[in-house]
Amino acid sequence: MNKNNNTPSGDGGKLKIAIQKSGRLHDDSIKLLKECGIDISNGVNKLKSEASNFPLEVYFLRDDDIPQYVEDAVADLGFVGENVVYEKEKQVEVVEKLGFGKCRLSIAVRRGEEYDKISSLQGKKIATSYPVLVKKFLDENNITAEIHEISGSVEIAPGIGLADAICDLVSSGSTLFMNGLKETETILNSQAVLIKNKNLDGEKQNLLNKLLFRIQSVKKAKNNKYVLLNAPNDNLKQIISLLPGMKSPTVLPLAEEGWSSVHSVISENEFWDIIEKLKAAGAQGILVVPIEKMII
């Protein structure tokens, strides 16, 4: 790796993207590329693969190494957790949040320990794999504490007397619970992001724009549902007012006089609230269909 060269080398105009070779983000990264219509051969123990229908090469790397590879232009892009991006402090640009791999970086203490507020951490020893983020958090809150950097099995540190508290990634919280810990402070809400080298040439930026268009279309589809329903014409105006749609709902007359078929798109976040209001307004035969792609 050439740490002094921040300009991507010539490679026939293909984008080079780094993803986690195994673990939490690997499967979702491959799935997203496939949902974008990009066919990747993902063989066992492969370090590199090439898309058959898009100018893209995929490198399978350790999660912690991806920001460095992107900064050095060994890879043009990377799928990686926000926690890694901000911990490694590399000169890369976050261009899109991907919506998967969601977790939080949190401080936890022993479950039976009294914890009032952040000042309870004053003078404590905190074990973590994220010393940069923890130090920044402590400095922002004027807390002086000893940071003990360890890798792996951070949650056992208080139980063996290595630390008074830990800071680690939390998803469901079950690991903390099993180790007698309780979550007290959230430092960072994290998810997978797409990062890029800051010096992409014009050709590769154009390819990135095409990839981003596909990613954003897939994300919009996941966040929305296509809804079809039957509406009595007497209540049609009220029912239409409840449906935001991309522009406006589609209304078609039914064979049965006095009824119309209404088609629209509803945001996942508003879905159940709107469905209840539609039912109350007289809508019947409501069908909900997942959307594969959504182009606006």
C-alpha cells in the first residue's frame, strides 16, 4: 500500500470498492449490490471479485482496514461502519448512509453499580476498542478518566477487575446483560456508510453517481409500500386526502358502480397510522405490495 499516493491508479475505468470480508456487514453489503442489479461472484476465501455487468471490482478486507485503503486509493469506495470511519480518522468522504448494520457505541457499567450521570465516570477506568471516540466524548463532557484500549471481549473487563466501565458496540443489549452490565451513555449511533476517496477522477465520479442512483432507489423502495384499495366514491375525496403518494394517488373506476380503485405509495414510518385512518374512512380490500425499486 502506497501511503503517499492519494490519486487512484489507472485500471480501465473500473470502480474498486472494499467491503468487509466476513462478519456483521459482509452479507448486507453483498445483498445491497445485488439489489442494485450488480452481479458479484462471492467465492469462499476470495480476496477480490469482479462484477459481470457493471464496471466494479470488489475487495474483501478487514473492516478496520477499509478507511485506510480508501484514503490511499487502493480502493475508490468502501462499505464500512460509521464507528470505524470516525475512530480511524482517515481522510475519506462519507457519501451515503446505507440503512443497515445499525448499532450504537455505548458506555456500560456493572448492573448493580449506582450511576447518576456522566460525572459518575470521573476518575474511572474505561475499557474499549474505540479510544479515539471515547476520549473525544470524555473531553466534550470535561471528564477525566483512564482509557484502557483492548481488542475483543471488552464486556468481560469489569468482571475480571480490568476496568470500571466499558465502551463497546451495542445492538440488542443481550451481551451486556449476560455479562452483568447496563448501558448508561450512547456516544454514537452508527450504521453502514459508503465512503469514497477524496480524489476520484471524473470518470470514476460518474460511475459512483450511477451506483448512488441505484443505491438510493433501492433504499427508497425499502422505506415505502405500494398500496391498492377499494374506495366508495362518496368518501373518495377524504380517502385521497389521507394518501400522500409520490405526486398524487392513482384513481380508477371499478366495474361495480359507486366504487373506485385507489393506488398509492405510503412511507413505512407512517404506514399503520394511515391504514387505520383509511379503514375508518371506508376503504376496503386493502392490498400492500413491497416495492423492489423506486425511481423518483
